[in-house]
Amino acid sequence: MAQINPLTGGLHWPEETKTTETETKNAARDLNADFSPMPSILSLDERYELCMSVGEEVIESPELRALLTRKESPICYDGFEPSGRMHIAQGLLRSINVNKLTKAGCVFKFWIADWFAMLNNKLGGDIEKIRDCGRYFVEIWKATGMDMSNVQFLWASDEINNDSDKYWRTVMDVARANNLPRIKRCGTIMGREDSESMPSAQIMYPCMQCTDVFFLKADICQLGMDQKKVNMLAREYCDHIKQTEKPVIIGHHMLMGLKEGQAKMSKSDPDSAIFMEDTAQDVKRKISKAFCPPGVVADNPILDYAKHIIFGLKPELTVKRKPENGGDATYTTYAALEEDFKTEKLHPGDLKPSVIDAINEFLEPVRVHFDRDPYAKQLLQRVRSFQITR
């Protein structure tokens, strides 16, 4: 049986045991087998600080505190389109943030947006491929050590079909409450620029995503900063329906791509992203070539990963150096590491190997899981065979 890795909380496979071959590729697992929500044992102040630490931007922080005072187990929501391989922004950073929120007592609802992926023409709109990708995402999050007791996975298509009248009435009301320019401004939530040709089906997308917040009774919209426009649409819609308690927006940081000028990772450029089942050699090659000029802190992806991933999972980072370069240095805060880098006491050539080692350490439980678990292994093989359309 798999055991919990004491460092990362991820799954660890002892050498003498492996998952049996009883699960075939068609035997889909129960995504919510571990769902058994529990309230937090932390104080109100501790819960508030944990939730605030997730957000690069919080709208509005007084509302968040009032929500935590009012509710023991607020509902957080994030929707994701299953669309090909997962990179560390979706895998490691997402697990870090979810675990903070569930520790604060939140119940986290993952909206597996299969119909949305089809609308956005992901994987050519093939719903079976999209569903395979959704299952693959969940397998990764389990292997990273995401606390599944307060996490619930919901297939959008199933939930909508189960209460279609309520869902589609709300979609139509959101559409009626907003003019076309306001809806089109939300087009970038789909990873498309306003200037791109927008098929008419994608006008539905923001109306549906706005509806999700109310359909799931979400208290907190916990998505990336790139989803702000539609989250604000949901808050505006509250005024239309005269709902006084608006969903709080906790917008998390968007992890940078590895190349110069890449504000976020992109699946369409494999060398700009580190994928969750990349080999140790892949990680070394990609980070070794990554943009990281000496002394430059702004828009530096290596520092970005140190801040948001490494110090999110480890209390310290040791950089190994030759004695003539100052010897080994152990950093217990990101601020100290950044200061040394900015003043060029820490060189990229010394920092990168330590970042490579740390990222590989975090990814190893995932690699082992997809190597030794037959169900996960078959999922990965199928996902790798899919042609990524966006």
C-alpha cells in the first residue's frame, strides 16, 4: 500500500509493495472516496491569515473575515478545464493553496468543467478524452498530498443535468442582466485574447461560469488572477438579484513560465513549463535553461518558484556552493534568499541546482504513483497520446 511521505504529504511507495493489477483502464475510481469534511481547530485569526496567504488579491478582506466568523465551513470553489498534461502551477501550487484553505475549515469544491472544456474546444471537444484528463488531474493531486477530506470533485455535466432547470434559468438570467460588451470582456478567462475570433458558443462560457458560483452556493471564488473578470461579474450579479452576501474573491498568484517574458506557464510550449510527471532529467534541462539573470528579481521564474513552491512546501532551502564561492548557504525565508540574489551574493549558477533538486523531490511521489499504480499509469498513457488543441 502507498504511505504518506513525511516531507511533502504525498504518496510514497515502499519498494516491496505495488498496487495490484485489478483496476483496468475502464474501472474509474470514486473521485470522492476520501471526502469527509471536518471543521478547523484553528482560531478565527489563524483561519483568516491562512486564507489571506493564498490570495495575491482578496476582494474584499473585511468580507472574508465576516464570512469566517459567520461560517465554520465556508464553501470554496474552483473550476478547471481538463485539457492535457498538468504543470506544477496546477499541481504543486494548487495543492499548497487548497491545503491552506481546508486547514482553515473550508470545504473545497472542484468543478471539473468538462462541458466548458468542450465549449473551449479543448482536446478537439472530445468529451471522453476530457473526462480522462479530469481523472488524471485528480490522481496527481492525490499523489501530491492534497488533503482530500475537505475536497469534493464534481463533474459539471453531471451536476448540471441533475438540476438542469435551476442551472439554465440562472445562465439565462445572467445573460439578460448583462450586455454583450460586458460578457465579451470576460473572454480572456478562456485563455483567449479579445482580438481572437470568438465562436458564438464561447459567449455562453462567462454566463455559465458566473452561474457556477451560485449553483454551487460558493462563499469563496478561489481561482487564479486571470479569472478576476468573471468573478467580478458574479459579484455584480448579486446586485441584480439583491443578494447582500457576495462571494469573496481570493485570486491566487499565476506561476511564471520558464522563458523570458512569460507571465504564466503554458501547456502549448512544453519547454516553458514543468509538468507533474516530467523526469528528473527533464526538470534539470528546463530549469538549467530558464531565464534567471544575475541580480534581477523582477519577472524571474526561478525566484518565483522558490517563493511560491519551495518555501510553500519546505521550511528552508540549502544552496550548495564551493568554499571559494562562500560555501553552503541555508535560507529559512524567501526574503533572505531574494536579498542575497539581488545583491549578487547568490549566483544563478548556484541557485538553479538547488531549485532543481527541490522540485524533483516534490515530483518524485507523483512519478512513482504513475509508474506503480496501473490505473494511474494507463490514464497517463492515454493523456500523453492526446493531441493538445490549445
